Amino acid sequence: MRLQSFTQDPMAIASYGALTDRAGARSFALNHLRSGGKGILVARVAGVADRTAAEALTNVELYADRANMPAEDEDEFYVADLIGMTAVTPDGATLGEVLDVVNYGAGDLIEVRPAAGGETLLFAFTKAVVPEVRIAGRQVVIAPPVEIDGEPPGGAVEE
């Protein structure tokens, strides 16, 4: 079956032990893994013996146990650590809550639910736009490159 890995070294996914579905209800052991090109891996999964069984897993998100993942270096973090953090401007004004980090093909985007409500905001997840991630303080500093609610970049946003 085809597998997309979001690890720093995509092939390392095979060394993290059995993968689980989002609920942790089903477990999937990778028996064999190879590159399929263009960022896709091809995996043989224990218990998935034919095409029909593989097709039944289409769009199933698989997760590695955090305990099996390598420790982060300084200035590194896992995306899961960011979910639920408070997004603030450089001057400390609250923008909202981090919902996710997504990538639609042009680079990582950090998705924020505005504290004032409304549509979620997407910011390029670059050092220029997200200059600081405060793991211990559960905050992500975002320097918006454009106006939000009529305020200049980095300006105060009403709470």
C-alpha cells in the first residue's frame, strides 16, 4: 500500500514500531518499506494480503507511538506539541489557538482559530512569520505579514 511519512527521514517510520489509527484501536506493523518516488513510500503491512484489504485502508491516518520517536533537539518540536497552543503576536496580543499544521504542497502552514471568532487563519510556517515557539509556555509567536482586523502586522489584535 502507499504511505506518506511526515517524519524528518521518511524511511525512519519503519523503525518506530507498529503504527495505529487515530483512535489507537487498530495496529499496523510494517513488514517491508521502500521508496515509491515523489515523497510516497510503498509498504507491506502485516495482515493486508491483497488489494481489497489495502483499499479498505484508503485515507486512514496512521500514527507512531510518541514513546518510540526520537527526542527533539533544541529548537525542534513535534507538530502534535503545537496543537492547542496559544498564538500570540510579538507584542503578546492573543491571535487565537493553534488548530493544526498543514501542507498543501507549497510548504507548511500553521492554522489558527481566531480568539475573536470567524474563519480560521493560515500563516506560512517560516522563521520570519513564526519566529518563536515556546513549548514550556504553550505559545507560538506569529508576526502576521498582513493586516488582521484592520491592525498592522505585529499590531495589537482585539481580544
